[in-house]
Amino acid sequence: MLEKRGGTYKNWKQRYFRAFNKANNFKIEYYVAEGGAKKGEVNCCGYNVEQFSKEEAEEHQCQFGLKLVPRNDIRRTWMFKCADEKDREEWKRVFETACRKADAPKNEDIVIHEAFVNTLRVVRWFYGYWGWYSVDGTEAESLGFFCSEVLDRELINQVIYDIPAGPARNSIVNLVRSTVNTNVVAAVSAAWNAGVAACQGLRGTLESAVKSLLDPIFEQEVSLKAQVVDKVGAVVNPFMEDAGGRICQPVFRVCSKDITKSYVSAIGEMHEFMKQKISGGDLEADKFAQTMRYAHSYMDYWYSGPLHETNQLVYKIYGSDLTEIAGYLCGGFSAYSLYSDTGDAVRDLGHRALYYFEAAAKASDYTNLEAILVDTASKMVHDAKLSEKALLVSVLTAILQPMIEEKVIKPCVELVAPIQDLINAIPVPGLADLFNLSDMVEECLGSIVDNGLVALTDGASGQVVAQIQEAGDKHGIPAI
């Protein structure tokens, strides 16, 4: 139970409060009494929690008061009285969590909410408000706050400037601002709510009209898709057959050799590094955090750290002999690209292994570290296989991209141009943007080529997978 100060009459009444979690946006509801009727709720977005000042404690005769102070001073300040110090600390934590994590209330209709957010930003720019701002209240409140802000700048400031100096000036200024802000926010909020209600009333009519326009188009979707697939397939399939045999296989063979050595080295080196740290007592509870920070920060080093030998091995790729596939290296892809991508992928694998080990060790209170290392190493071997496959696909994609642009995408876009012309001729506003075949073809081709390269890599990676698993077996790491 807390005492709450009223927003209008400023009197104090005892209320029963319930705090909710993330599922209910950390809202705080209050009731007449436990099990009684709900009186209202507090959304803490845009507020900060403060204790009563000495003056406020004396004024309200409470030494254990809390208040929610808004970032926007137009909004209401909430004030509460707690029973004692313990009660205040508990509710302070509750309010602080809600203030930090609660989102502004949103209209349940996502279209209306997104339209409001985007329009408010544009209108703010139109009136010269370029700086950072936040939407803390409902859409109606936020629009009211902004209108009040504009009115204050354009009119109220001049009115206040003309108020003569004197003992009562500050009180008059505060009264003018408060009265204007209250009335503007109320009027604008009412107008916004009425507009939203009108839009929601027309929703069924609009949806019906749009449906009647688009249904005939969607009915043709299957036929349209078949035409696109036939035309695209006639270009893509021969290219993939040629690329698979003439380009991808030799590139895969040459690149995978050095890449696999790097992954094999990383697995063994990381496993031995962690074993030494465990046996040397460096991963005991009081040293654990420092040791893990060292391992992460020295992951890139050549002469120390968990992957120093692997980093030296990866660097040799930079000077490796790629003569056999030199004719296919274009579009900026080079031996340096291969070295850089491999280094990033291997070190990322190492970091992820450390993060997993760290989380598991903390969960077990820094016990059974040997068993956790075995589990971590098993997952590292498993992920190394997937990581190398993904890396090889990205290498093949980078090498093939210029040829894909010239020999696949460009001809396919030209082939579907007549179909796009038919769509453009249909007198439905925005239809050409909705059915943009050029974008559709590029997206589809990207998926087709990616899937083709993944299939090719899966089919050719048996030896790669075997070598990585052998590295795990060598160190006694069980397979997943």
C-alpha cells in the first residue's frame, strides 16, 4: 500500500499498487484497495525516480516519499508516500526498473502508430525542431506536448515577456504556462483521438477497396511467377553448371587447403590454452575475470594469446600462391581478402568459444571447469565445420559476383522487362512499385545462386569436415 497524491485536487489517498513485468510493459496499476476496483495506472516511460527533498518532506509531512519526475515538464509529476525506509527502498527499485525499461504506450493498430511516429518526425523538422527528442506518452499526449511547445515558442514567450516585473511575476508566468499547456494538450489529445476513431471506422471500407483492386493481381501471381522462373532458370542453370565445374571446384580446392589448416590449428591451440589456464589455477574464481579479459584482448596477437600460432598461419595465406585461380580473382577479391576473411572468421570462433565457456563457468560457480572445457571444445569443433563452410560460400560468392552481375542478373532483368511493361500498364496507383520485377529478380537470383553455392560446398566439403573432426579426435574432444 502507498499513499498517492491526486493529479487534479492534490489530496492524498491510500491506494493498493501492483507492478507488472516486461509482458505488460512494466506498467504499475493502482486500486481502491486490495481486490478492489482499479483506479488507474502509471506508465513510467520518460520519468526519473527521486526521493522527496527536505522541503517536500516537511511540506507533505513524510520522510519516506518518492516522486516520478518527467523529462518533459508539461507532464504530471507523480508523488507517493511510503510507510518506512524499507518500503521506500523496495518501491524505489520497482519504479527505477519501470522507468528504465518501460516503452511509451502505443496504439494497438501498428499502422496508426508507425504513421504517427513518422509524421511527428517530419512535422518537427518542418517547424525547425532538429534535435533529439523522445516519445514518452501516448500518441495523443505526445502530439499535444509538441503543439504546446510550438505555441510556447511562437506566442506564449512574447506574452510572458510583456508581463511587468514584480513580486507576483513568477507566479503569473507559471500560471499562464500551466493553463495554456493543460488546455492545449487536452484539446489536441481529444482531436487526435477523434481522428483515430474516424480512421478506424473507415478501416473496413479501405481494406475492402484495396482488396478488390489487388485480388485480380494476386490471382495472376502463380502465372507470373512461372513465367519469371522459366525465363530466369534458362539463364541461371547453365551458368551454375559452368561455374560449378570450371570455377568453383578449383577455387574451393585451392582456398580450402589453407583455411582448413587455420581452423584445425585454432581448435588445438584454444583447447591447450584453456587446459593450461585451468591446471595453472588462472581460472579460479578470484582470477577468472582477469584471465578471460586477457584471452579476449590477446586473440589477435601473433606472439602470445590463445591463437598466436593460428594468427601466424593465417597470415601466410596473404603470401600464398593463388596462381591456379588467379584468372578468377576479380572485383577486388585477392589473397589479402582471403587472409582477412579467414582471420576474422577464426578469431570470431575463438571469441564465441570463450563466451560460452565463461557463461557456463559462472553458472556452475567456477566448478567442473574440465568438463565445461570438453563441452566447449565439442561445440567449437561443431561450429568450426559450419563456419568454414560459410566462409567458403562467401569466398565463392565474392569471386563470382562480377560474373553474376554481367552474365545472369543483367540478361534476366532484360528478359522480364516485357512482363514489367504489362504490369505498369495496369491503372492501379502504386502497383508498379509493389510488383517491381527487377528487384524481385535480383532477390530471387541471389537466393538461387546462394543455395547453389551452399549445395556445391556441402557436396565438396567432406574432406574439410573430416580434417576438422580429426583435429578434435586428436585432442580427445568428443563429437556432437
